[in-house]
Amino acid sequence: MKKVFIDGSAGTTGLRIADRLESRNDIELIRLTEENRKDIAARKAALNTADIAFLCLPDAAAVEAVSLIENDTTVVLDTSTAHRTNEDWAYGFAELSSDFEQKIKSSKRIAVPGCHASGFIALIFPLIENGILNKDALLSCFSLTGYSGGGKKMIAEYEDNVRDELLCAPRQYGLSQNHKHLPEMQKITGIDNKPAFIPVVDDFYSGMEVTVPIFASQLNEGFGVEDIKAVYKEKYQGPVVKYTESFDESGFVSANKLSFKDSMEISVSGNQERILLIARYDNLGKGASGAAVECMNIVLGVDKTTGLEL
């Protein structure tokens, strides 16, 4: 039985991971008392005892946690931004290719993708890979997320009975165009330019919808919207990431349709000239905790969907 430690288990990502692991009989969770969970000596002992360690920490704390590991056996799954563009770390999105999955399987250091980044990368990576879109394409990305993505502080703000009335409307952020997910969005897809990125948080707990608009004139000669659909259909056959013919729900698309699920749906809307690439999932599911557990399953050599809610 493998020993698993969640460093940062009190946060939203850590709590969801713990929930997914709670009923499993193939692992043993290493638990620290409330008094010890921030104690560096107790954390160090747990990290070095664990076969698998999830880091659900801010970037600097995640880097520190890695430095505490002195053995060469602990597999680290880092949900922070700290290591996602590090060549020495596997990038934890197995559905992108067999190479990505194999690196996850064989690595001791795995960076779990960012929530916004997951949708953008799932949409753009196959188009670059298949030569449908050039690496120098100038792209934009609109991403709508539930407020749980902001962690405990934001959750408390939204769920406070006397909250600010401004929280009742969608709120755009990342206004400086320096969002922390942009480096991985560029690096993993292989594009030359970071996209113009428009993240928006809204008044629902969890769920995410990422849209990348493409003009047909941006595609390489000979390619059209049907080619994009064909590529998605071939690559994303499930069980975790799956192409869906249409998201149209009476003319709407709900961003929280997959709330509390660990799956992702990919679809294409628009028309022959103005194409909408859309990914829908849970920011805490395939966008965070679900992706982390899926990576752990790959490392363990068990069915990648074990313990996931699909």
C-alpha cells in the first residue's frame, strides 16, 4: 500500500484531493495534526516518508517543500505554478500525447496544470501539433470560472451573507496581461506569442468554460473548421477528456455544467469564418484536484479514472 501525503491539505485543492482519496484501499494517507500541519519538521518527515506527495501550496512554499525531500523515491505532484515550465518536471496532462503520459508515468516530479491553462492548452496544442495553426498565430482566450478558484478567502467573500454587491456580477481580472498561467499556456502549446487573456470570475462555486476564437483566415491553407473537429474527435475520446459535438443548450453554454466532476468536454461552435473553440470542465476537477489524482493513478499504474468523478 502506497503512502500519500497532502502538503496543504486544508486548502480547496487539498480538500478535494483528500475527498477523492478517502475511500480508496490502495493508499494510506499520512495525516498531520492541526498543530503540526505547518510545522516544518513534521512536514519534512511526512514528505520523506511518503511514496507520493501532493503539494497544494503557494509557489514559494512549494519550492521549499521540494527542497525538504532528501530521498529519491518520493513522487511529487505540485499543483502550484512553480514548476510548470521546468523542463525537468513532467507536465501533468496525459491526454495531450503518449509522450506526455509516459513522462508522467516515469517521473518523480510532476507539475499539475493550471485551471485556465488546461482548457487553452487542450484546445490549441492539437492544432499546432497537426499543422492546422501556425506557432506565430496571435490568439485571444476568454475564461469564465467559479469563485472557488480564488481559494478560501474568495469563497468566504462570495458566501458571506452581507457581501459586497459588486460580487453579484461577473468580474474580469488579470488586467495587466501578466496572469501566472500565461507562461505555461505558451510553452506547452509551443506558440510564439502569449495570448491576450481575459479571465472572469462569476457568482457560482465551481466550473470553468474556456473559449478561444479563431478566424478561418488564421488557419493554414487547406484547413477548415471540419478539420479541427476531426482532430479533436480523434485525440479526445475519453474517458476523462472527450470531444462533444455541440454544447448548445438552447443557445447557451453553462460554465458550471461539470461542477464537481473531474472530466473535460471539448467542442467547436461558430461558423466557417468565425470559429469558437470551447473547453468546459471544473476548475477544481480537471483544472486542479482531479488532474492531480489522475496523474497519481498513472504513476501507480492503475486505471487513470480510479477515484475520479466523471
